[in-house]
Amino acid sequence: MRLDIIGDIHGCFAEFKELTLKIGYSWNRGFPVHPSNRKLAFVGDLTDRGPQSLAVINVIYNLAANDLAYYVPGNHCNKLYRYFLGNKVQITHGLETTVAEYERLDSQEQIEIKQKFMELYEKAPLHHVLDNSKLVIAHAGIKESYIGKHSSKVKTFVLYGDITGEKNPDGTPVRRDWAKQYEGKAVIVYGHTPVKEVRKVNNTYNIDTGAVFGNKLTALRYPEMELISVPSSLPYVEEKFRKI
């Protein structure tokens, strides 16, 4: 199994395209295909905050429909899904950019993008266990004891991380550093918490290098464990990055 696992895109379509071209994918079909049959994988949070969330949805949908990619949902994906269901969600924390794009479409285009995203989301597992259980992809990470399970506790963990239920002064949830306690053999690749450089701890890799906050978009090549990045075109926002 040979994969290129890409961190949180958050609507940064230009960076996504540049990164896939850099690692040898062709866009002749309108979405990235590798000449040597490598596949892409995504750690979730395809949309929100960035300028082209709907373009990202279209491409990932096409990849998944052609069995060319693995996708797991992130918390932003979950919120967009609930918005499309008609649930009452706050159109804040980035969702407003995706909704604004959606509202600019005509009604037929709205129906199409909504159907594509909902199908992509509904077909996705909470986390992928791949390569004979040697690799796990989960948006915010996963405890070893949760791998392969699909309870509501697992769903909360993979979408939001190891949250305590408390809030930081800025309103963000307090999270435990689950990666420091991880002792499993499987490589866990995740995102969710922006870091300036890929954070490797105990066989876990946080590859969300904050493209939407002006840093870079990163791919982890598996099994080579090689990191490839492209710089973000967006303004840099220092306070969004995890302090280590």
C-alpha cells in the first residue's frame, strides 16, 4: 500500500493542487491521479475558512467515487453535514465561508454539491484502519483501545480529540495530549490541531501544518514516511498554532 496522506485542507484548493502536482499526480482528468497507482488519503476538515471549499469537495468526491482516495471526516466536515441535513448549527468558526460559497450557487448547483458532500460523508468511516492494521488515519487521532471501534465515544474522540469537557480562556476545548500516552504499533496519522512542523510522538504524526492559517500544506508519504509541503498563500496567524 502506497499512500500520500494530506493534512487539513480547509478550502485551500490552490495549495492542495500544487502539493499533489509536486508529488507527481496528474490533473488531466480534473482530479489528481498518480501514474504509479499511489492513492491519496485525507485526515478530514476539507472545508471552512479557506477560499475554495466547494472545489475541494468536488475533487475529493470524484477521487472517492473512483476508488482513488481514503477520506475520514473531521469536526468541520461533521458540522457541514449537519448544516446540509437542516440541523440548527452556528454558522461560525469557518462554516460561514463555505455557506457563503454555497449560497452563491444556483439551485441546481446547490443540490449537486450538497448531494456529493453528503454521500462522501455518509460513506466514510470514522477512522480508516489500513495496510493490515499497520496504519490508522483519524482526524483528531485515536486511542489504541478505540482502533476498529465505532461507538459515540470513539466518534467524539476522532472528531474533537481527547477533550475534557472544560474550556480554555479563549473558548476552545481543553484537550489531553493523547499522543504522549500512545504505545501502539500502528502508525497513527491525524490533523485537527495546527502545528508549525509535523509533530511526531510515539508512532503518531500530526500533519495539520496550518495551511489555512498561512503556514503550509503537508503530505506524509506512506510507507516511506517522507514529508512534502507547499507554502500557504494565506496570511499567517501565529496564535492559531499549538504551543509545544
